[in-house]
Amino acid sequence: MFSLKFLYENPIGALITKHRSRKGEVVRASKCFSSISDPLWESYVRSIPQAQYYRNVLMQGYFVPPSILEGLENFEIRPHDIFIITYPKSGTTWTEEIISLIYNGGDTKKVQKKLLIFRVHHLEVGRPIGHLRFLRKLRSPRLMATHLPLDLIPKQLREAQCKVIYVMRNPKDNVVSYYHHHQISTSLGNYTGSWDDFLTLFLKGHLVYGSWFDHVLSYWKFHQQHPEKVLFISYEELKMDLERMIERIANFLDRPLHPEAIKNIAHHCSFDQMKNNNMVNREQLPVTDFFNMSHTKFMRKGIIGDWKNYFTPEQNETFEKVCKEKMAGSGLHLVFEPSDAYKRMQAHGRIIDSPNRSCEELDSVSDHNYNELESETKLSDTATSCATHIYAQLPNKDFPETERNTKRSDVLAVNGNEYLENLEFAENMNLYESIRETSNTGFSESVFVSKFSKSQEPKEHNGQCTNDIIDYTDNSIYGQI
């Protein structure tokens, strides 16, 4: 065990980590301040310890020595290598654990005592000395990950000489997660700036690893050029139907799994399991001070729609405008709401793939009428036995007269258990839309999500269909709380 403070601030450690760019391709950011005209941008760059630019992309300094970056172009790719590529905070760790388990046949016992960082190796972040040499000596198949933009990955990887899995997360949730990640990451300066400033930097593409839009769209085109070698999936797809996506990934990797193995992986990779698993949650690392998790964890919420707790209406309007301009003509579909992701998955089985039907056709489906929804869309295999039912804008008559004064927090009681921030999570996930405090007039507008067998009527709990409201500790179609 060692610390960043020793490696980068102690005179002995500094001898190892001293910035050395032999080819001159990596430039210390401190030499670029004169060319940065935006004070906000300059302030952010100054906050990143030993920040550097590699081919005009801002990179962290800790554990990303120039020797690694300058050796990437000619790094040899093997046919059986597997690369997980993401913009930061898009589901990288999640996907790494899934793929690691796929390569272990779904046997979770094989990964119980080995840190994920020793099973899936990061391409550009690693040992201050000898990292690329270490990667070259690994036996095949090598499982590797990177956040690098397409232009900066090895030449043979750009030529699609091995299989790649790219994971995209909708940019609104992505920027929120990246904001919190900056706060806990010592290598990113434990960001102390405001949310407003961070969002501005994100939209301008000034953060570490550059523009989300450039990153995603270049790899989207890469996937279209090499569909047999590049699988393009989304965080939202993993949330909506984890088992089916695990099966899809395994088949893409030519590692088909038995249904029981898929279920084992899905359970192991549920958010609740992951956040409490020290092999993946970054709470046990060889570097003691890589993260400061005193205020929030590396695995924070893992939900769709958390952006609503941060974006002001004005920020959302600006973001939508930029997003529309950047994504125009790409054919890449984004979803920002769990309900939209649900509809698309139910209708097409995917969010990313170009559908045969548009989402507009689904807007006419009455969410609260399950019979219409079931006839309009086919439930996935993983949701057949415990279908997810959505009741939207329930009329007052659906609530017994005696229950019209029920507190809204009671609706979230599951088997008598109280969940930390359960109401906040439910609102974040849009399980409840426009929740209002009840009065003598009852609920005027609510959404209830109840999970039960198609052949089983919903049970009543205190007069309400709440006994089976989704407990996010299982692998339901909505994922995890």
C-alpha cells in the first residue's frame, strides 16, 4: 500500500513520477495557461494535479505518465483482446465486472477475492514505470478498459483488430455523476467548484477526457463502420434489462452462457451487490488516498433521471439546445427518463438500435392501462414472471375512501422496511410523477409501480397496491435502489 502524497509530493517518490515527455507530445498544462482565454476553464485546469495535454485533450497527471501516452499509438493489439471503452462515469466498472464474470463462466466465486483492477486493466492509467510492458506480458485474452477518445487509442485498435464494447450514458446523468466523481477523486483535484460551473465546463468540452459529444459520436460512427467488432450499448439498457444485455454481451464475445449463469451474473452485478462489494467499489485499493469518500461513495445512486435534482429549468433548456445541435443527424437515440427507456425497451428490446417503430407511436399507449401496454408491447423474458406494471394518473376512485389521507411516504413501505432516501430515489426514477401531499380529496395525480406475476392480482396493503412496489435490491426491469 502506498499513497499519492508519497508518490507525487515526497522527493523520493517524485523521482519516479517526474514528468518526462520524450517525444514532446505530452505538454504540462501549466505551459498552456497563456492560450486559455476562459478564466473558468483555466481555474478548472489548475485544480487538476499535474494536469497535462495530450494531442489537445486534457488528462489527469496522477498515474498517467507521458511514457504511457506516447507509447499508445504503436501498442500491439491481439485478436482476442477485449476493450471496454467509455466516457468517464458511463458504467465502466459495471461493464468491467460483467465481462470479467462472462470470462469466468458466470462463476462469482472466482472473482470474490480479486480486485477488479487486477482483472480488467486500464490502458492509459497505470504504474508510473513499466505499465505498457506489464500489459504486453499479460496472457490472452486481455481484458482492458480506456476512457480515451477514438483519435488517441492505439492505431491497431482504431483498425478494429479486436472486439470493443462501448458504453454510453445519457449526458444529463453522466455530467451529474462526473461532477460527484470529481469531488471524491484526488487525481481530479477533489473539485470544490459549483455545479453551475461544472455543467458549463461539460457543455464546452473542457473537462478531463474532453467533450462527451465528440467522444460518443466518434465511437458511434466507429460502431457503424465495424458493427461486427464494436458493440455499442447504453447504461440505460443495462438498467432496464440486465439479464438480456448480459446475454447479448456474452454472445457478442462468443462466450454464450447458460441461463443460470446469466442470472448469477445479473444478481452479482446488481447495484446493491456492487456497492457493497469491496472488490469493485473502490474502497479497497493499493493506493490509500486515491479517493476521498467521506461525503459520497464511488458508487452513489446508479439510477436514471438523477439529473432532475440538479438541473434548473434554464440549465435544462440550454442543455437540450446544445444536445439537439450536437446530436443532429447522428441517428443515436438518447433517453433521459426511466419511462421513455422502459417504453423503448419493451417495444424494441433495445434503446440504441434503430427501431422499426418510433417512440411517438408509443406515446399513445396509456401507461396506466396494463392490458393495453401488454398487448402493445411484448414483455422481455426476464420480466415475464414478474411483470412491471405502471399506473399513471390514477383517478381518485382507485383509492379507497379510508386511505385518502395516507401519507405519501407510506406508499414506499415495502414489507415494513424503510429504505434510505426511498422517496428521493422513487422520485428520481420517476416511479412517482407529480407526487403531491394527500388531502381529503385524495391523490389527484400519481404513478405507482407494482411488481407481481401476470397471473396474480396485486395485493392490497393499507388499501393500496403497495405490497410489491419495486424493491430495488432485485433485478427488476428498473434496476436497483
